[in-house]
Amino acid sequence: FGAAVAFHACAWIALFIGADAAAQFAGGLGWPLAALHFVTLGVLVMTAIGASLQLLPVATRLPVGSERWPAAIWWLYTPGVAMTALGMGAGATMLLAAGAVAVVAALIAYAALLARNLTGAKGMPVVVAHGWAALGSLVVAIATALALACTYVGMPTIDRATAIVLHVVYAAYGFMGMLALGLSYIVVPMFALSTAPAERPAWASFALAVLALLLAGAAALGIAPEMLRTAAVATGLAAAILHLRLMTSALRTGMRRHLGRSFTLVRIAWAALVASLVIALAVVHDAPVDGITTQFGLVLIGGWLLTFLLAILQRIVPFLASMHAGQVKARGRGLPPTPSALTAERPLAIHFACHLAALALLAIAIAADSALAVRAAAAVGTAGALAFGVFFATVMRRMRGLKAPAAPGTMPAS
């Protein structure tokens, strides 16, 4: 989570550097591509790895196992993301290739860890099913990422346009999307203090989402592309609407009604999920709107996934820190701190305003093809990311200040 917070700031800084080419960005090496991958690999996937290793064991009723594997994945993945993004920004293809190798190796290790945990699952079958769908999508995303990396270093393997479509669909809607939908069945009822959503509509949403991914994949491979893309978007839209009905019902019936600005961001992210699919339909049918493909990327990555994960991080980081502090307190004296006691609200308020303003400015920049508006958005986004970093650092500082005193004659607890 800490690495995700740091890469969040790096993404906005990279966007500021590449502002001249960002408004109508449609691919290719440069700082806009670096900014995109600081977000996707550095924030989204990094958070997904951390959250799934924390929360999926709740669903599967199995521990992750040795802590050495997650630690090894972090040490390999984090510098790999940095090298990949910097290689993209600077046009240094060898640095990009080295980073891509590290990222892929780390994701393969993560996939193995995830598969081992899902294989022995003993509970929450809907969540586990989403985990398997995310894992399958991750395999496709890794394969297409390797194909694109080979293209950048002059060794093409499959058609670049096909690889890009498959990569976007299976990385964003497949891996990240299925994890976000699946883990929502844990975190939303947990924070709202509501009962688990009904299983039958949850299974229906899952089935529609998987069908949408399969249809989109077939279309990308050239099978009745226009018809299957339209069907994929319509099916995905039905899956999303059904899922959101379950989530809003959980919020409406929960014992905790006032969930603050974090769940305001969650609701905005849910609206962006639906909007991304509507815009995708316009892209499929070549709507005559300038910059619509770039707007689609902004709504999908920034509006839905980034907004949703930053909102959940605001809740889950203090929650996990409180649990850790509670374990420390159990060895000493006193009650564990509440998540609210570990949270600094002012940085989160600044981040809330800056994040939404930055996304709005980016939408304006794309519509107006304005590098100046991109720089303004990046500056505001950087301020918001730094404020979010202050929030995270405050939680860590307050948690570490609650270590239990060591007994006489013993070494201090680490």
C-alpha cells in the first residue's frame, strides 16, 4: 500500500512532464505512457496484490502461507514498476525490457500464490469465483504485456492493435475489475455493517461479467468484431448494474449509514464504471467525438479503478493498522486504537477535492486538446497525491507509536 501511495504521486508528476502529448494520447513511448503505467502497475496492481493477500484469505479461510513470498514479490515488483515506467518515459527500451521482466516474474509468483490460496478455498464461493476469473485475466494481461514489450524492442510477436485491445480489456475489466467486484462483497458489507449480498444475483452478475470478457476477447481476435464488441459492452453493463444494485442495497440496509467522503468516492467510482461502458459502446460504433478514446481511458482508469481503490485504501489502511496495533496492545496494556483515531482527516479532505478537480481538469484538457489544462490537472493531482501520502504516513506513525513496552530483561518488540 505504501508503494502504491508513492507511485500515485509519480504518476501525476510524469503526466506533468508529458503534458504536451497527453491530451490526445493514443499509445507510444513517452511520459504519458509512463504516467498511465505508474497508475496501472504502480497504484492499481500494487494495491490489488496487497488487498487480495489480506482479504482473499478471509473468503477462502486459508492463510497465505509464508510471509517470505509476499515480501519477495514486493522486492521484485516495486523496482520493476519503476524501471518499466521510467523506461517508457525516457524511451529507454532496454530499461523498459528489464523492468518488464521483473514485473512479469513478480506477477507470475503472485499468480502462483493466488492460485494456491484459491485452490483450497473453503468459503465465500462467489468471491472465490471472482478471484479465479481475475487470475485467468491476469494470465492474458501478462501475455499481451510481453507481446507489447517485445514490439517496443523490435521483436513483434502478435499484431499490436490486437494485443492492446486484449491487454486493456483483460487488465482493466478482467484482472482489476473482477478483483474489485469480488472483494467488494467483503469490504462494502464489512464497513457498512450489513449482511452479505444475496448469492443468486451475485452469481448472475459474475456470470454476465465473465461472458462479457469472453465476448470482448473473441471480438479482439477478429470474430464478428462489431457485433461481439457491442454484445460484450451490453453484457458487461448488465453485470455492473446488477452488482451495483447489490452494493447499494448493502449500504442502504447497513447499520452504519454515514460512511464519509471515502464512500462518496466509491459512489463516484461506481458511476464511472457504468459511464466507461457507455463510452466504450460509443468507441465501438466510432462516435464522431474528438478524443473519445482518451476520454474512455480516463473514465475507466482514473474515474473508476483509481478512485475506487483510493477510496477503499482510506478505509482499509487504518482498519488494518488498528488490528495490528490491537495485537501489540494485547501484549501490553490498554485498549487498541480505533481506525478513526489513527486517521488524519484534513489530508483526506484535501485529497478528495484535488482528486476530483484533477480528473475534471483532465476531461476538459482532452476535450479542448489543451496542454496547459493537463499541466493544471497534474499539478492539482500531485497536491492531492501528496496529501494522501501525509494521511498514510500519519497512520503508520500513530500505529508505530503504540508498541507495547518490553518486559524487564527482554529485547524490545520489533
